[in-house]
Amino acid sequence: MNIIASLAPVFALLVVGYLLKRSGFPGDSFWPPAERFIYFICFPALLLTRLSQAQLDGAVAMDLFWAVLILLAIATPLLIFIQSLVRFGGAQFTSIYQGSVRFNTYIAFAVAAGVWPVQGVVYAAIIAALLIPPLNALCVLMFAIYGDKRPSPARVLLNVFQNPLILACLAGLALNFSGVRVPTIVHDVLDLLSRIALPLGLLAVGAALDLRTLRSTGLPLITTLVFRVLLMPAIALLSAALLNLEPEVAQVLLIFGAVPAASAAYILARQLGGDAPLMAAILSGQTLVALVVLPLVLTYGADAYPMIRFWFNG
């Protein structure tokens, strides 16, 4: 019940964002710059302030590092195996891959903060910092293998190291470990900006929903939905159990496995010759399905984790 209550405000803001966009308020021109403002200013401020002041456990961070690698090491070959069986078009598969493994940072952080108010965002920040670099590299690699365009290794590295979320995480961790204190006025400004990040980010995700894209996507969309709703959460729980993570840490990892994919996937699909219309349908379809399925996945996943953990660790 706690999980459902925690998710209610998140989903309510998604719906409000969708209704605002459809009503034309405050106007179509509002949302693109708002998204850039969130991505480049507000969300980095959130990550930097939370990580710089968090009580970090080095052992937990190392366990999460291995959990993230296990998650990707299982999911990627499994998706390639599915592709070998079904043989989607190359551009289609790049969108299926992105939709299956990428995560919406705004939703993941909002859910983590709702379920575990104190440490949820800290664990989420660590997971995001660990996931974003290899995830971006793997997504671009899929374009190099299956897509029409062949991005260079330099572009892959540039795409990772120009990411403002990665830079903010690195800065926050550096401040935390060095013991350097941010001047009070700077901290207060960053803290105010960080409070905008999640609510405005969720409104923007809701505004980006376009249900018309769901009309003619068929098997590729269904494949991605099934993988995201069932397989990725299961792999996340398996990864957590293999490393004997504590339940609250495992649940945050489960959140990252279960939330919809990020809108950045659509941008990458357009830039690198993927199936952008399919990617748009995947983003809208996953967000719509999450309204119903995510509470169930998190509730039953949390209930099942102690048993799964016991199987692997006794």
C-alpha cells in the first residue's frame, strides 16, 4: 500500500502534464526549453546537492557497480538472442534495444524518493551515475552494428562525457569525498533549483505522451513492453540477489529496471538513423502501461526479493 501511495503523486503529475499539453496551456513553445532547463540545470543541481551531502557506503556503491554490470550483461545478450529469432529490421532493433534497457531518470528518481524518502535519491543517483556511461555506449554500439549510420568511437565517448547528469554526479562525489563545503549561498540556490527538477520533469514526461503513435507499431512495441515490464525487473532482482543487496537497495535497482525508457532515446534514434516513430511509440506505450503495471511490479517484486535472495545466499 505504501508503494501505491508513493506512486500516486508521480502518476498524477504525468497525467497533469499530458492534459496541460493537450489543452494548449501554457503553449507548445513552453515544453522544449523547459525540458532543456530541467536536463541541463535542475536535475544536475539535484544530483550534485544530494551526492555531495550523502552518507555514502563504499561497499554498497561497489555492489551496485557489479549489479549494474550484471544487469546489462544479461539484458544485452538476451535482446540480441531475441533479435536472432525474430529478425526485426536493423533500425527497428536499435529502438527495441533502447526501449528495453534505458530508463527515465525523472520517473526513477521520483519513485525512489517516494518509496525511500531518505536514501532513495542517493541510491538512485549512484545507480544512475554507474548506468549512464555503459548504457549510452551500448546503445550507440547497437546503432553501429544494426543501424544505417556508423557512429565513431570518439562520438560514443563524447556522448558519454558531455552528459550533464554524469558531470553532476562526478562533481557531487568529488565534493563528498574531498570534504569541501559548497558556499552556503551557492548551496541554497542549487537546493531551490533541485526542488523544481522532479515535478517539472514529470510534467514534461506527461506532456511528451502521444497516444497516436501506438496505432501501427505491432510486434516491436509488444516485444519491448514485455521485456520492460517483465524481464528487466526480473533481471534487476536477480542481479541484486546475486550480490546479496539489502532490500531497500534492491528495490531502487528494481525501479530502474521497471520504469519507462527516457525521451533521450528518441533523440538518439533521430540522430543515428534509428526507427524514430517506433521509439516515440515505445516511450508513450511504456509510460501508459507503467500507470497500471509499475505499482504491481514494485509491490510483488519487493515481496519476492527476500525469497530470491535466500535462494542465492542461504
